[in-house]
Amino acid sequence: MKKHTIHSILLALALAGIGFAQPIYKATPFPTPPGYYQLSFTYMSPDATSGVGSATLTNGASNVPVAYFCFEYDKGNYTVLPTPGYSCYAWAGNSTGDLVGWLIDLNQMQAQAANPNAPSPAYQLFYYSKAQNAFKPIPGIPNYNRSVAPSVGYALLPPFLEYLTDAGEIYGQNYGPKPGDTTLLFDYSEDIWTAFKLTAEGTYSALPPHAPKDSTSLSWVDAKGNAFGFSFPGATLGDMFEWTAAGGLIDLTETLRQPGLTSYYVNAQGHTLEIVNDFATAQSICVFSNGKSNLTIQLPPNTKDCQASMNDNDDMLGIWLPIPSNPKIAVVNIPFYFNPGMKQAADINSVTEGLPKGMVLISAGFVNPHGRLVTATGLEGGLLQYGPYGPPASAYVTYLLTPIEAADSKPQQ
């Protein structure tokens, strides 16, 4: 058995003494080529040795992105996918190595980075096929090019391509004007939000709303092709639905009798995680159910807003927000771990070894829903030390977190 450090032993004893069933993680940074910042993996293999995603290059001074690069990752090696004249931003990937995302006019993007009032760059939707080693345009998705506001350079809102299944189906989110609106200005309370599905054959379908003029908003898609999200009028939070792979529509808010339901996860055991908005406090709570009883995730004192996801082992990862003593001070997302054997959610920073001094983990997510490997984003010094432009891209580090009890694993180099 691998020998733990004194710190690991003391930490394990301390956690055991208060009833935690919390793994201790070992953090290993992903090898990152020079010039790559803010690695974003849109898919990663179960053993974390291969994946696809994109990275960011900024102008340094104001931390404004001036280019994105799409890449393939394999055992520590990165291959940039060439897109001459365009930035490549990956939205989603799958286990076959395919990608979907945006190709952004590079000259226009860099012009806007230098002058925020310059016109927004042109976007193209792409599908990258690894088998064919080729980028293809994605036709058939309405693009309304809604504009945000003059103060941010009329940034356009192309469709968001949020999920890509191994069968090549794309699920995403679009924004369009209400009937009769001929302006280009995006209006949060009036525009129609549309969740959609695009089959591998190119057939587009909007996921049906509860009422004809309602918006739909996509939350997540499971491995079977069942989509989960909302149907709501305007900006008013409405009912959560499941759009089944067979084309059915299930009102989960009515089925579960859970007002304020904002997210709903089901794992391979049939256990559920419900995230519910408490309208009285304007905060969200997380409720786990094994089908026999419910368990509300307990957050530490002076924190709020539970947001989480769950894997097939009933491990839950999420974030909470500290409640600042000074409301004008920015707060930092705190990633946490929880399972049904614990009394209270634990800050992942407090149960992770191998982080450099001053490094703070600000987000974490499972490599896939079946295992316990975790990817996390670290930020040197946390968020509060940086000025109005925020941290430079170089301050972010991507880590692989491995439970020490599991077989020794690290990103291969």
C-alpha cells in the first residue's frame, strides 16, 4: 500500500472523527505547452489520458482573449487543430474525438480586443470529424445574431453548442426575437430562448415548450439522449422538463412536486440530485435521494447557493459561495465534495494534496459520470488579489485530482 504523508494521515483521522467519508485527493497539473492558458477540456477519456478541448491566448494587460485554439490531447502531447485565419473555440466533444464549436474571424476578434467598440467578429458553427481530420460547417441551425449592448461592442450571440453525443447528435441553445421584433438588440426578458437538437443527418428540431410562446433552456443531456431543461415565459423561472430520446415530454416539477426545481440529475443507480431554488431566501439547496429517503447537502456556515452534479457512485461535486462580510467585496466560488456518508460538504482545497502554496482551486468536475477522477481549475492567490480586469490567463492551472486510495494516476507526459 502506498505510504501516506503525515499530513494525509492526520487529515484522514480528523475527517473520520467527524463522520466524513471523504477521499483525500492528490493534485497533479496537466502538462501545458508554452502559450496555452485556461485549458478547457470538452471531453476527456475515463483514465484522463486523452481528450479534446480549447485554450486561450490573451493580450495580457486587460486579459481580453485575442485567440482560441482547439486541440487534441493524448498522453501529455497536444496537437493544435489548424484553422488558418480563424480562432477555434470548442463547445463540446465526444469519445470519438469529434468537436463542435465556433470558428471566429481572427482579424476581427483581435481588432475588437484592441477596441471594444469595434464590430463583433463573425462566427461560423463547425463540426470537426477526427476520423476525416476535417472541419465542416453546421447548417440548419437558425442564427439570429442577437446583439447584447453598445457598451460591450455589440457582442453577437451565436447558438451555443452544448452537448455532442457519440452518435454525432448536437444539443444546444439559441436566442431569437419575439414575434414582430425587428431590432437586433438582445432583450433578456422578451427574447425567445430555444433549446434544440440537431441529428447527425442534419435534422434540426426545437425541443417543445410547455406553451407555444414559452422559452426553453437546456440544462444537461444524459448518455441515453434524454435532455433536461426548462420551459418558461420570458425571464420567469418555470417548470423543469425531461425531453426523452423517444420524443416525449415529462414535467418534472409536477412529477416530483418540487417547486423551484432548477436542476435534476439521475445516475446509473437511479439515485437523484435535485437543485431547488428557495424563493424565500433567493438561494439554492441540493437534495440527494436514493429512492427511500432525502438528504439535503449541508453547507458550512456563512456560505450559500449549492450547485452540484453527481456521478454513478453517488459522489457529488459542486460549488458554494461564501457570504462576504462586506457586500462590495467579490466572492470566489468554492468547489466542494459530498457523498451520503458525510455530515457536511467539504471544501476540496482542504482535502487535496500537492497544490503549490497560494494556489486555490475555484472549480472542479468529474472526468466522466462513471468514475472518481476529477479535473479542477486552480488560480494563483485566489480571485480577490487581482484588479478590475481580473486574473491573467497565465494564473490559471488545470489539475487532475486522484483519490489517494485509488491506484496511483497522473496525466501522462
